Amino acid sequence: MKSHLKHWRPWQATERTPWNLRRVAHLHRRAGFAASWSELQRDLHDGAEVAVERLLAGPSQTGPTEFDQLSSTIHDAAIESGNINRLKAWWLHRMVMTPAPLVERLTLVWHNHFATSSAKVSNVRLMGNQNAAFRELAMAQFGRLLRRVAKDPALLQWLDADANRKEHPNENLAREIMELFTLGEGNYSEEDVKAAARALTGWSVNKGEFRSYTKYHDAEDKTIFGETGAWNGDDLLRMLVDHTATSRRIAFRICEMLMGEGITTDDQITELAEGLRERELDVPWAIGTALRSEAFFSEQNIGSRVTSPAEFIVGAVRSLEMTNPPPSTLVLAEVTATLGQDLFNPPNVFGWPGGRSWLTSRSMIARANFAAALVSGRLRSPAQPFDAVALAGSYGFTNSRDIASFYSQLLLGQTNVPDHLQRITENSNRLVATLLASPAAQLG
């Protein structure tokens, strides 16, 4: 096993590249959903290694917390209601309140990777169960996650598994598993797809549960990736996990999450993929390697990735500590959808395209409108305006210039207030809304 990675060398603070608030904010905006001032100051004091380890470890409680209990109550009520909008609200509540932001971010990543839409599944319980699987195995070896999700009832309904019988194998199911979930386009042949579809015959859903029906399974020999045998669905998943292309696709997903657009080189993806393959697709290893690297903390990577609507909205709420109580998460879910990311309803099997596609003239106006509504308190019932002076004052920032600097650091990770905002520093609430709507605030 390699002891040194050439393209993912560990980052070390130097006089030219210090561990400063800008890098602390960058870490939280990429690996979580931004951070409060106290969290930023804590990690600034503790150093990069401790800050990264804290994100990777998540909460260290040994039993259910108050957050877990409240989340469970909201979740169960959403399931019983049969209303997918309430499930969206529950997930937004988790993102806003979670003590393990990296796990929740990965849950969002896997939701996009294994894109499944409630528009077709139309079963809130199944969508909630799938979401729980993403969270439970967010930091597991990818093979464990794949084996769970490949038999997930919501996914199987989404990809028409019920139509997959030995008389008429469903090539759509096989193709999506290979192209989207594991290998990526160009790493399999049409003959592989046909044989994989035969291997998957018999997998179905009955009364909301996964079932494997022997009478519908094609038990004859099949040749997949040059190997011939009476392969079944589990055999196919093993082959996919072992395939070199799968490690590269997972490396790409991790870089897509943590690195900016156009920042990651082919050599970096190749090296991370090799490390994943050597470690049985150990996702936490790959994330930790990236988060500790020079590449991650480089000037080129900071502020180079457009935040998704969920990241932007949740990050604003968490940064401003608007959690007691939080804004209506039903409303936050509606706003997230308006900005282009309707949770539990990705646009197609490819998920959301992300990147610059998040930013259009219409979405920038919608993001600015959200910022104004958040600060004015219109997202709470009853309305409760945000008190920018009080939050800054609780950390010792009292005059208007210091308050403006505080929010510039908190929301943008930069000490100086942008020049074009200097004229509104006397109106702290307006300044906060304007900072949130600024181009820099859209870049994680």
C-alpha cells in the first residue's frame, strides 16, 4: 500500500500560506454547510489537522441525542403524512441542525449519485428509507453502499426492476447501474449490458420490500467483462466493485464535492482512484486525503466551486445561527426547489448537473430574494427579523465598521468588506442580506 501520494501531498501552514480564517471557512463550506463564528474560531485555534479530524469523526456521543430524537419525531410524522414536502422539510431540518455536517453533505452527494425521484416512486416511506441508507453508509466503503442501494426498493421502482424477467431482461436497469453508479460511460460494452441485465433478472419489489424471485431469474451462463458463469445480481455487483473504472468514478465524485470546477487534474483523480482501489473503496480515506492536501487548501481551489441551492441556503442559516428556532423548513424546501434543487426529485437519472448551471439570471435574483427574506424574518412564523447587531455584539463586535468586518469574515471568509458595500455598513441587516447575495457568497 502506498505510503506517499505525489498529487495529494499533505498541506502545512507556512508564512505565505497560513492557517487563517479564510481557510477555515473554506474547509467548512466544502465539507459541510458553512459554520458559525464560534466554530470558525475554535478550528482556527485548534489547527487544520484537528479541524479536519473533527469533521471526519462527526459527533462522538454514545447514544441518541436531543437532535436525533427530534429528527426521528419529525421524520416519522412526515412518513405517516404521506406528504413528500414534509419529508423535504425534515431533511432540511437535519442539514440545518446536524452535529455531523460532513455526513449530511455526503448524504446529499449520494442522493445525487443514485438519483431517484419521488415523482415516479410516489412512496414517501420508500424515499425516506433510501435517504436513511445514504446517511447510514455515507462514510462506509463504497461496495457496502452499492450493495445496499442496488437492492433499494425506491431505486428498483425508479429503474423499472419489476419488468426485469428472464424472458425480457431490463437493459435500462443494468445500464444505469454500470454507467451512472459504478463504471461510467465508455467502460463497458453493449454485450456487457445485455449480460448484466440477465444477471439482474428476478430482482423485484413486493409490498415495499426487496425480493429476489428464482423463477424469474435467468440462471444460464453469461459473459460479463470477459468472465463466463451463471452470474446473478450479487455476482455483478462484486465485479463492478472490483472493476478499476469504479474506483475512478468514486474518486471523481469526491473531487466534484471537494474541489472547484476545473481544479482537479487527471493525475490527481488517477492517484486517488488507485488509493481507493488499494483500500477497497474506502470513502473516508479518500475524503480525508483530499481534505488534508495542498490541493484542497490551494489558492486556486478556494472560492472556485458554485454552491448548490441546499448548500447556499443551509450555510446561510447555520452561519447566522438562526437555529432557535430555525426558519420554516417547509419554506426552505420550497426555496431550494425554486433555486433548482428540488430534494427527492432530481431532474433525471443523471442527477443535477451542478457547477455553473446553478447560476442563471433568474436563480441569482431568487438567491438575493431568499437572503432578503431570511434577514427580514419572513421565513419564520411569526415573522422574526434577524438581529445582525446582536449576533455581532455577542462576539465583541460593536461599532458599525467592526460589525461589517465580522460579517464579511463570517459569510465570505475575508477580512475586508468589499469596496462596493462600504456605503451600507451603517445598516447591518441590509449589509448581511447584500453579502449573502454577492457573487462571492455563491462560491464555496
